[in-house]
Amino acid sequence: MNPRDQSDPMLLYPHVMEKLDDYFSKRGLTYLTGQRELLAKAVEAVLQAVPGTATAIPFQPGLGKSTLIRALLMIFSGEFLENTPIAQTIGGVIVVVEKTAEAEELEELCNGPGDRSPVARAISAPNDYNLAQGKCLNGTATSYQECLGRSCPDYADCPLVQSASQIHDTPILIMLHARYQWYMEDMSPFLTWEDSSGLHSRTLLLVDELPPMIEDNALNLDVINNIESELARFKPSYQPQFWKEKAAVLYEWSTVMRTPYFQLSKTVRKCRGMYGLVSHKELEEAGFTTERLEHLTSLFVKYLGTTDHPSIQLAGILKSADSAYFAVGQDFSLFFPRLRKICGEGQPATFLFSGTASLSPELSQNPDIKCFPDQNLEFFDRLQINIQRGDSFNSSKSGLSKKQNQAALVAWFHYILPQIAKDHKKILLVTYKSYAEAFWNSLHDFHDLLIPYIGSDGQPQPLLPYFGGLNGSNLYRESTCVICAGLNRFEPRDYISRTLALDSDGTCRDKINTVLEVEEGKCRLDSFPCIMDVQDITLARDIVQLVFRSALRNHGEAQPIDLWILQPPNGVVQHLKNYFIDCQIREHTELPESCRTAATIGRTYMGKPTHASQLLKFLAGWDGKTNLTPTQIRKATGISLEQFKEAKKHPEVQNYFKTHIQVTGSGKNTVYNKIRPDLEFDCGMVQPDIKYPESK
């Protein structure tokens, strides 16, 4: 066997593995069976990377993904510092992380102690984290909302603004996902860097967690108007030579974009739903032809002097689109979804480290991305997934805009939390951001049990953790129970876009068109099985990421973990069962009476409590120490005799009477006696001092 060339990056393999072993040893951790082998395969893949390729490496959260990236960077930084033959082969590395704190930590790790020349640079921007750390140059801004941007007198000298100008200074470049998303299909602006020996090219890209891979590409009246206004302002109208050129450009824009858009808005709404497919033939018949779009592009390139403009990008998307779909809301919108391409000539070797690759069709169904097998290194028999069924209330985001659903959900909290507290000392209860503060305030008796939301500064805040606010956070690992108070659903069009972007061979489109023809356009596009499948796997992925914020992240331990999910689709449960091998699934079909009672009490009509709500609220709050007549109850509630009779017909009022009220006498001699007056009703929502977001 011939020895490896001194420039072969595989010579670094034993050093990276030694660094990994060192990390585990210092933290007092031991490898799970097969874990070190899995990490070793990932190291080999990175060191043997070929520019232009893309690889997904699945590591369940907590199995060493971040540790592996740190070990690689530590070894690479030493090579770059010494400018070894291997360093010259690799050229440089780009790392993408989610948070500024992570970027700064990696920068410090790579550059090491002392005054040695930096080999890494983290580029950031004026965001909440940086400003909260006191990095505003003049001290006026502590959050992004307070940043004056270009109007700030110190804008030109602001280190946060100017950090992007340092991208060509070091071999290792660290950036955030927010910036990467803009350039992921063309990383060329970030590939080169320069030192005294000349220009170098970064050939490796390590991405921690999966970035958004699907584009919507909307075309609606706002898009058309905004681009048209921008084109009109691009050159002055008072100069005749510019005005003639501008008039030709605006006329062409109206002919090729505006007129076909309105033509489609009149002709394609064959189905009565809010969403529908638009075929390539319909696009061309409306006026979106290849010839017209190419002519528009050449005209605009000449007018703008660049190919990097939204108008030209939009024309390119329309030209390559096989089909589209429409959505009807406040306006009529066309969408041209596509899967973003991150590999190919001119791109670095890209590695996507994802803990949920098997639940990410944009990876597993992407022909351009090589996926490592998603290996389960442990069984999850210590995890019990509790599925709460029941239709007494709606826990969706739109459902919670109604106060009766808010009331019922808090009643469920008050019912379930004392039971959970018998086995768990800390609970991670996650809900929607718009209700996080209100629900926290309504659960003041459980504040020592619930973990509050932890801000970017590491400090707890008086609200519940919320969907979308925990990404990448390890600050909730003390919890041994996770409750999903709702599901992190997107708009239906998001799932339609994902489905169609992944439909590379048109199979899904053909099935949808066949059904629409049979049903004469009456079937809802967002309810098709292929689209619901994408919704279910996306929801399951979010739940998996959420539950790994808890102590489940501590692999190899035996501590029982509970996960509670409210009213999930069956497809979501199946995906969770497949992901968490040997987990326990328990269905809870009954809801407590307090939920139904609270829902009725919270019900309103035209902004006012219903008669049943008024009556049931009085009965639930009645201490029962003295007997009452119907007349006394009507007087206390302010409802008439007819309204009282109507309210008593409500199923929940009838049930409450049957369960809690004893009736003696009849007619004018009727008397009500409360059974077990010592039993107090507490749904947590009937107190007048609790304020919830109003319906929009």
C-alpha cells in the first residue's frame, strides 16, 4: 500500500477521532453502542468531500452533531494556522449555525487563546442578541427594533454592519442561517479569501441543522406593483432618453406580467376552494410564454445593467415552471414552488447535519442529496407518548382565537398538571407565541413546575415557551415531561408548496388532476392525501425536535419521559411511532367535565356571553351553602324567564344540573340544592382579571 500524500485530508482522520474521544472523556460521557462508528463515518465523508456535492448526515439530537463540528474545526484551525499542505487542499471552511452565540463560541474556539493570527471570523448583523450584549456602537439600541439602521449617525463605522466586509480575511468563515438562506444556491461571494500568499477558495460547507429548502415564489398584485414601482424609479423620467427606454420597459412589464396575471385570475378558478392547480398550458394561454419571458429578460438586463434583480429572477422562475397553483385570500396569488439546489459546479462540498433527516422529505426525497442511513442507536422504551383525544374544544391556533377554547384548554391544564406533577418535577409546556404570556399568567399555581421561556440573554421571561422559539436550545433539558398545547401548523399553502416542490416526476399533480376532473373541481386541494402526508411528516418532525429539548436528549439514561399531544392527526402519530423505536403510545379518549364546562362558560355570541354561559358560570361559582330558587338565579344572572328556559336546554347545562344540582318542588315552589357544595369548580379561565388575545 502506498502512503497517503501529505496533502490528503484523510491524514487528519485519527486526530479528529482523538479530539472527539477527548471531548467525551472530559464531559464524563461514554459512547452508545455504534455511536463512535457513526461519528467516524461522518468524519471520513467530510475529509473525502468532493466540491459540488451535497450530503445529509442524520444524527439524532444529542448524539454528537455539534461536538463533531467542533472537533473538525479544532483540527482544521491548526492546519490553517500552520498553512500545511492539507490546509492548501481544503482551502477553507464555511460553517452555518442558527444563533449568534454559537457563531461567536466557534470563532473563539478556532482562534484559540493568545495573540496569534485569527483563522476564523464570525459574520453577524444588528440582531437582538448582539444588541442585548451591548454591541451597539453609540449605545442607543438594545434590540433590533431600536436599531436605527442606515439612519444611525454611526452606521458607517458600526462593527455589526461592517462585519460582512471581513468575509475574505480568514480561511474559516462562520455565518448564521439567516444569511445562508439568501446565498445557499450560489455561495461564490463567500468562497474566496486572501492572505499574503494569495487567493484561496473554501471548499467545505458545514451546515448545523436543516435550512429551508423550498421556495414559494409568489406572484400577486403586491409583487407586480412593487417591482413596477422599482422599475419606474430606477432612472429619472425628466431626461427624454431615459423616459423613452423606461416607457418601453414598463409597457413590456404590463404586457408580460400584469395582463396574464389578471387573465389567469379570471379563468383558473374552476374549483370552488381557496386553492387550485394551474397547468403549463393555462400559463401559456394566459400569456406567460417562453418567448415573451425571454424578451422581457433581455430588455430588463439592458435597462438595469444586471441580472440580479427580482423582475429577472421572477421571469426565470416563470420560464422554467411546469405548473403552478393559486391561492385565494384577500387577493389572488400564484405560486411557483421549487426545491432549492445547493450542489453543482461552483458550489463547495456541502454537509447538512440534521437530527430529523428521515422526517425531512426535502432531504430523503431529494435526488441531488446523498443521505447517510438514519440509524437508531437506542430504543425509546422510556418514552411514553400520550395522545389526548376529545372534541370538547379546538386547540389549533385559529381555534384558540375563541375564548371558549382558551377556557377549555386552561381547564385541561388545571386537570392534567397535578397528575403529571406526581411523576415529574419539571414540565416543558409549549404553545403558540400569541398565547404564551396569557396562559402563563393563568397557570400561576404551577410556576414552580413549569419551565418559563428563556430569552436570548439566558434569562427566564414571564411566558410559556412557544413554537418556533426553542430551535437549537439546550436550556430545557431538566424537563422530563413535554406538553404540546397545540400543533405548530403552517398555512395550507405551505404544505401545498412543499408537496409540489418535491413532486419531481409529476405523479402527485397527475393524481390531483384526475380527482379534480372526477369531482368537477369540488375537492379541496389542501385536503388531498399526498398533501396531508407532507403535513403529517412536517408536524411529526417539529414534535421530534421539541421533545428532544427535554431530558430525552440525555441518551443512554433510563429516566422515563412523557410527551403529551393534543388532538394530533393519526398520520403524525404513526411517524412518531416509526421514529421512536419501542416507545409507548397511550390514547386518552375522555376529557374532564371541567373542559366542557369551561368551554360553555367561555362561549359568546356577538361579543357577549350566551345565556347558557351566564347560567353555567353562576352555577359553577355558586358555593351551594344556601338553597336557591329559579327566580333568585334569574335575578342574579340578569336573564329573563324565556332566556332561562333556553339556557337550561343546553347539553352542558343539562349535564351540570344532572350531576351537581338537586331539584326539589315544582313550579313556583322549585328549589335548587347544590350537591357537594365543598367541591369548587376551577377552570382557570373564569376569573375576570385574566385577559386573552381577542379574535382578529
